[in-house]
Amino acid sequence: MNNLNKMKTQPLKCLIVDDELGAVEGIKLYIEKLDFLEVTQVSFSAIEAHHVLKNEKIDLMFLDINMPDLTGLEFLESLNDPPLTIMTTAYSEHALDGFRLNVIDYLLKPIGFQRFFQAVQKAKSAYTSQLTQEVKTLKEEDIYIKQGDTFIRIVWSDILYVEAMQNYVKIHLQDKTHLVHQSMNATVEMLPNSVFFRIHKSYLVNLFHINSINGGRVYVKNYELPLSKYRREELFDTVVNKKLLSK
């Protein structure tokens, strides 16, 4: 089952963060009315919420701003990869701060159900968009190689480098290699040149796996590969000077 199908069958896992029991119960009551949401955890402080996020997958967080020790805004700013977030507060002056942090919506207490429903619909749409992009990215990273009568799926980000061998190419992964009856030029066309660079007529490397460049040699993991003198300047421009090739 792919991620989009999961979205159709599984509700968003919600974390409610609020130091007021009444506010928590109100949001829980609203969530229980909707089949695309479920309460996974409740935290009465940002510290408790931090522990939850470290140990559980949360899709949507309802975060109160005014809490002791660490405010909701301070907590949200401290997170490297926060879940989708809806801010809740009794005070309107923090709205701009909330939207600066890319929150989905900003709900003023007391929260009416109609306004709550509008906010969670935004969250649902944002979550679906995220999953669509993830699936698109995964599809873009897939290539298939033919081995006899079998087609084998490879994620190109796992490729260390490709080596030309007459009418074949050898695709080197972290833990295995595949010998494919295909030209190097055809392989170059299959892979994004924003990631793969032809350092030599016989070698195509994944830029993200390069450990070092020394004279006429490129080191990819534990492999030492030749660097053509005609490709050296462009490789340095691409890797060392942080220039990216465009497809």
C-alpha cells in the first residue's frame, strides 16, 4: 500500500499540546467528530511534547502558545522537522509569529467547531500534498535494469558509480554490483545530471558519494577512480565551488 492509499484509510495522528485540561478536552471532542483525525497523544507542556515527537510519528500538532517554561512558539522554533501545526491561543497578538513559522492555521480560543473544521481541512490538504510530493520523488528516483528476463528496481541515490565495460556497464551500489548490457551513454541519459557526473569516458559518479578529489583521482567510498584532465575543471566547479548542473 503506498502513502497516498494510507492517507485514504488511516487518519492523521494528532498531538494536543496545552497546559489547560479544558482546552485539551475541547479539541479532543472536535477530533472525535472527524474520521480523518485521531488523538494519538496529549501533552501538558512543551517538554512532554518534545519527548512524544522524539518517540512517535505525529502528523498534526495542536499547539498552545501560552505555556509555562517554554512557550509554544519557542518550542516550535526549536524543532528541526516539526509536524504540521495548528496554533491555539486566547491572544491574537502572536498570529504573525505563528505564520512566520509556517503553521497551518491559528485558532483563537474559545474555538468554535466551524473554525476548527476549516483549519483541519487545510491540514488535511497540506498532508496530502506532502505525500503526493514524496511519492513523486520516490518515482523519480526509481530506475529499472534488465538482468536476463528480470527487471530489477534500483533507487539511483544508492548508486556509488557506474563503470563502462565495452558493451556493458557495471553499476556499483553500497553492497553489490549489477552488470547490465547497456552503453554508458544510455546510462547517462537515465540518471539526473544534477547528481551524476562523468569524470572519465569510463566512469560516472554520484556526486553525493564523493569523499575527496586528489589530483587525477576521485575517491568514492573505498574506491579510487581516474579523473580525466578534460573533466577536472568542470568537476571542481560543480563540487568544490557548489555549482549544480542542470538537466
